[in-house]
Amino acid sequence: MSPISYIPKRAPRYERRLLRGIDTHLTWWGSGSEPPIVCLHGWVDTGATFQFLVDALGQERTIVALDWRGFGRSQWQQTPYWFPDYLADLDVLLDMVSPSQAVTLIGHSMGGNVACLYAGIRPERVSHLINLEGLGSQNVPPESAPTRYRQWLDELAQQPSFSVFDSIERFSDVLRRKNRRLTAERADFIAHCWSRTLPDGRYTVNADPAHKWINPVGYRRADAEACWRQVTARVLCIFGEESSELAAFKAGAVLDYYRAQFPAAQLEMLTDAGHMMHHEQPEKVAALIDAFLGS
């Protein structure tokens, strides 16, 4: 594997913890005595790629980022994945790293969804909630249940897979082609974090392909909103102006929607940023977080 061109400014350290029977990989930065900031990554991402954001923060903070079960260097499970397991894994992690004090959660995409739900389910455990486009899924009507269950059964009979790359450089090139805002150094770092070596020497995404199976239970936005209404933490929501994930909202509607869900929240729309804002514009995201946590 080729050397990584991006050199971290704040050196990470690594740890493994057993979370509910899953051997879980943690990335740590800083070593203060205060409760750590807990970072929750999105689908197919890893905790280690919060490195750019950590490096851009104005001051050193104690931060921990896990690799969710079945992603990165955490253990794969031998059964289909169930979304509430992420909530339970986070609950156990907080018992380990901050058993008596509330924490700051930073969640991106899927991790943002987990963070928002958790902050409403256990509001006493979260002091600050920073949501980087954890938008939730499209509401799934009950009428689609037979089709979803049928699709799930069909998919279980198949073996999903991720793309295969001849080299890390090739993987990095693909990442940059898909995201023009990634620098070459950051794309190289992400490619190393996201890849595993196959027996033939090629590379593929370091995540359990079983994550690609459809969830047989449809997403119900009303359930999520009921949890959000219980949030007592201070809330910062950040969106990327050029994010493809905002396509389901009409122009400007996403801010109105989240203002209604989190009336006291600080809402920010980043220019020249897409969904992967913590990879593309970590300095802008860090500046907002510094101001939010420092106020």
C-alpha cells in the first residue's frame, strides 16, 4: 500500500473496545480530562476521516470517533444490519467514555441521523448536538411494505459487493472524479481509510457489503420527528449548498423544515460544499463548530 500523502496535524491514536459483542475500532485525538466530543460517521465512511475536521479546529479537544459495526476496522456481523443497533452501540460507548457527564455529538449523514435520534431518546446524555446533513430518509408509506419485504428476501439470496480497484491511486482518482472539491491529498487519505486489500492484491471498500441490502422496515419520519421533539441539547445543523442529498427539498425548504423541527437551533448553509462537507470544507465546518462550542 502506498504512503499516505496527507500528514495529520493532530496525531490520532487507536483503540479497540467490545461494544455489545462487536469488536469496535475507535480513533482518538487529544488527551484532556473533559468529556470527549463523540464523532459519528456516515454510511461507508470511517471515524478516521474526521481527521481533516479535527486538524482544522481552533483548539485541541478530546475527540473520539468510532467505526460503526460493519464499517472500517470494526467487526462485521454475520446477519443483516438493523438501524437501532447503532443507537444501542452509541449508548454503550457513552457509558464507557463519559459515564457521568453529557457529551457533544457530531454526526454526519447516517451518523447525524443516529445523533439526532439519540439526543431525543436520551436527552440527559447530550449537551450539544452538531448535525452535518443527517437528513433522515424519505418517508416510506405502509403500502410499500409488501414490495420492500419481497425485495429484501430476494436480496438475501444474493451476495452484494463493492467496486474493486487495481490500486489505491485508482481508488483515489475515482473519489476525486466523483467529488471535485476533494484535494488530491485528502482523496488519498480517504482512499487509504476506506480500503482493504483483497487476496489478489487489489483493493475494495472496507465495509460489509451486507449494508447494501434494503431495510425491510420502511423509514417513518413521524417517528424520527417525535424523537427530535425531545431534544434538549443546543443544536447546530450544517448543510452543503451543493449537496445532492438536498434534492428532495425545494430551494430553501430544508432550512424552513429544520427550523420547525429544532426551533432554537442554529442553522447554517455552506457555500461551495456538498454532502461530504467535513472532507471538502473542513475549515468552514470547524469555524462554525468552534464558534458554536465557544459561545
